[in-house]
Amino acid sequence: MHTLDFSPLFRSTIGFDRLASLLDATVQQTEQAPAYPPYSIEKLGEDAYRISMAVAGFTQDDLGVEVNGNTLTISGKHTADAADKQRTYLHRGIATRNFERRFQLADHMKITGAELTHGLLHVDLAREIPEAMKPRRIEIASGANGHQVIEGKAA
């Protein structure tokens, strides 16, 4: 098991306490994560991303996409129909086993859509920073007696 020392980072940053636990959890998850199903993560623009996952053999009803807090969970539960039960396979190379993949999302990430096309599940994400969180310029004014005035109050 890998442990990371973030003490140099914490000497010069404030409010990143969650970063250490997030990175530790990611390292553990990566070491234990199965390779099924394969997926890709693309950056489509400045604040736009896409996760594409190969889900051949799964129908739209077999798949689930859920966000809980900052965790995106994509799951698949294959339900065998009557035709599947009647088939006799000599070789079965297309896996349709159940799966669950979790992705940790940054703050203000939103799912903008999900689409199943040609055996690929595409989940689109965008970073939408609320207006109150965006950088803004604060005007500094001085009062008649030389004190700074911020939002109408003398400092």
C-alpha cells in the first residue's frame, strides 16, 4: 500500500485537507480496481469532459448513472432474457458481467447528459462554477477621514 506525505503541500495551502484523503482513496481504488469494463476520459473543452465506457451487450435498462455528492457511479447489471438462456456458447468473449465504476468529481461538476451509442456509454460532464464563486474585483474606496470604506461601512 502506498502512503503519500502531503505535509510540504499543507505548509503553504489552506483548506485542502480533503485533497490528501481523496488522493489516498484514489490510489487504493486504482490498485484494487478491475479492468472491466474499459473506459476513456476525454477533455472536450476548457470545462467539458466525457467518460466513454465500452458496454457491449448491455441495454439502456441494464445501465445506471448516479451522482451522490462528488461521486459518480456507473453500473451495469445484465439481465439474461429467455433467448440468452437457450443459447449454447462454444466461446463467450463478450463479457456481460455486472460492474460498478466510481469516479470522484471535482466541486461544481455537473452531468450534462448520458447516451448509449454503438455499445458505448457516453457520460458528459461540465464544470459549472456558481456566479458567487467566480472571481470578482473588489473596489477599495477611502472615506473623508482617511479610513477605508468597504460596502458602505468604515473600516
